[in-house]
Amino acid sequence: MKMKLMTGVATLAMALVAPMALGQILNGSFEAGTGADADSWTRFGNAFREANTPNGSFARTGTHSMKQFGNFSGGFNVTGAFQNFAISTGETVSASVWAQTLAGDRMSGGNSALLKLVYFDANNVEVAFAESNRIDATTTPDTYIELTASLGPATSNVAYGQLLLLHLQPAVAGGSVFFDDVSLDVEAVPEPATLTVLGLAAAAALRKRRQK
């Protein structure tokens, strides 16, 4: 009986301190948009919303994905697409995207693709960042792989966050990447004072049950 009582109180406490998902990326599967432009995303370089064709289905889900490849400028260059998100002091963020390179246009040389999370201050200066694992020349083609990254907790000078999908081309090597199914969670972490109150509530619940 005592064990069941303690388990119940522990469950109550865990439920009270469980973080809440507050943030979300819009149009994470690139289904909404017109032509090469995906709604809610800002793109630069050779980044394009790509529709499946009768000869090929490149999306992981749905009918569209985000295709990226290098600019072939002769030097290091970056192609990408990004979206900003709201975040407050003390919150943490985690994100994921699925990506693949195709056998017919496989990443080569030093090319790589990744997901990046960045915190910015009010002056648009980078405060902190995190990068995911990468798609590169060693990645098995024609297979979607999940890329993940996380940051936090945000400090008091963080004004907003940004999620970027990037293709890096150090020179002129070829190869493209397809991104699909982006997700992002911003979670509120209870402050110490809140945890103290929750602990007292759990203790009070325990005493009440013992008195029954």
C-alpha cells in the first residue's frame, strides 16, 4: 500500500513539473507555397520548394520537399532556408528534420547539409548556436535520415530564435539534398521557486493520503 501511495505522489509531482511545448515551425513539410517558394520560409542561394514528379517522388511525406544545392561560386558558399521562432528566458528548444541525398545527384567532395539552431539578441547578434549531424559524401543515398539539434536554456538577452536548413559547398563539388518534415519544440523549464511550490504540494498530498 505504501509503495502504491509513493508511486502515486511521484506521478503527481512529475505531471506538475512536465515541460510544456510552446513553439512550432510553420509549414514544416513545405506543402504550402507557390512554385519554388514555401510559405513561412525565407530561402537564399539554390534552395527551392520541390514537387514530386511522375518520374520521381522525393518527399518523405506529402508531395513537396525542400531541395538545396551549391551556388558553384568557386569558393565557400552557403545555400539555405530559415524561419524565426519565439523563445523566452529559461526556455529550451529542440528541432529535427529529415534529409536525404539521391544516388543520381549524391553529395560529393566536402559538401554537407545540416540543421542549425541559433539564438539572437535584440540587435540581431548571435548569442548561441547548435548544429545537427550532417548529410555528406559518406551518407547512404536514397534514404531519409533524421537530423537533430537542441539549445537552451535561453539567457535573458535572447530576443528570438532561428531554425536554418543549410547546404554548405566549400568549392565546386556537386550534390543536392532534400529536406522534409521539420519539427520544433520550445519547452518551459520551471524556475527553482516553482519547483519548491510543487514539492510542497506533493508533500501535502502525501500527508492527506496518509491521514485517510
